[in-house]
Amino acid sequence: MKKFSMVILLLSTIVFAGCTGGGTNSNFCGKDIEKIIIGIDDEFPPICFHNERHELVGFDIDLAKETAKRLGVEVEFKPIDWDRKREEITSGNVDIIWNGLDITDERKEYMIFTRPYMDDRQIFLVKDTDKHNIRSEGDLAGKIVGMQAGSTSEDYLQRDNNLKESLGEYKTYRKFNDMLEALENDEIDVLICDELIARYETKNNPNHFELIDAKIDFVVKMAIGFRKEDTELRDRVQEAFDEMVKDGTARKISEKWFHADLIKSGI
């Protein structure tokens, strides 16, 4: 009888060890989650940024807060170096990456995702369209181009060797605001960045930057990223997000930040 009990105890230990997500307060095998820690870039308006009162606000911040509320858990937003997403999520420093995160093959190596909730594409942002005469991808030849390190913009460039080799130079920056400052100071000629971010920036600073509405065949899908083993947390977040889409809450958040419903239907 004692031997049988020991076997049952050993099997139970193995099962629960396999369910443990690791990291911050995480055991997702049917147990309540006390807190989720979300990795963010806190200088990425309108997705995530600090307002004039230094409050953390933004499109994905609102979505994440509403999701946490529906799950009945506390949420903590943790600024990370966007170029170190792999280390942050796999080490357990954060539970989720939710900050305009695009699904890429490279990220699939170490993350699982919710279904995409928004599409985005890459676009050009310049200080003066007349000065550099940039109207299309072909006009980037010989130009100094900037982008955020570890971003989809960098993936876009790295996958096209002909384009990369045609550039005069390309520079990467840790923060989006660093890129804008470099563009403002004429350290670079053009930025490659997400269309959503570029449109928000030109709307709020029409006298500083101009958006080049050139067609770039590189549409990406935004989703929420998790450690590979955290399937239960991913599924619970997906369920809460689906409810937000169904009852119109996600649409209202999108309209608040973009004046349009950009949430993908059929989620």
C-alpha cells in the first residue's frame, strides 16, 4: 500500500511539473493566476507610451488591462529592450509580450501566439519629402535608413539583400523615440516603421514628419506572444479577448486610438 501511494505521489509530481509555466507566479494547470507580467516598449505611441502625466497609456495597454480584468488577475507592465524579447520571455522575466507584436518565423521558434487581432504593414516616414525625393522603395538607394532593432522593419530589410545593399547606410535604434530624434536631427534620411505608428506620429506632429504612402508588399499580423509551454495561459487570454471582440469592447478601444475599427473580424 505504501509503495502504491509513493507511485501515485511521484506521478502527480511529474504531471504538475509538466504543467508549470515557470516564471512569474505561473502555474496554469487549472489554478488561478494571481498576476501576469507583460513585456512592453513604453516609448511606442499609440500602442504603449507615457502621457503628459507620465501615466502608461496606449492601444495595447487598454486591451491588456481589459483582458486582465476579465480574467480576474493583476497585471504588471514591464518595459524591456525590444531587441531582447527572446531572453525576456524564455527566462520568465515576463509572461507575455503584448506591444504591437508581429508574428514572424523567427519569433515562432520561442513563442506561441494568439490568433492575429490586427494587420499592419511597413511604411516610410521622412522629415522632408522634397529634400530626399523618396516616393517608393526604389528611391531608398544611397539613403541613410533607420529602423528599430529587433523589429519587423529590420526583418523586412534583412530578407531583401538587394535592397539592403543598395542603401547608403542603415542604422538601428533601441527605442522608437530615438529614431524620431535621429530623423529630426537629419542623422538619417528616412525611417522604415509600422504604418499604425507612422500615421499616429504624422497626425500628432504634422509639421515635423511626413508619411510616404508607398506600397510595400510586407503585411504583418499582430498578436499576443507567450512562452511555448504556456498554452493554457494563451488559451485563457484568447477566450477573454474573443469576448471583447464579440461584445464590442475591442472595437471601442480601436476607435478611441485610431478613429476606426481595425480589429480583425472572425477571431
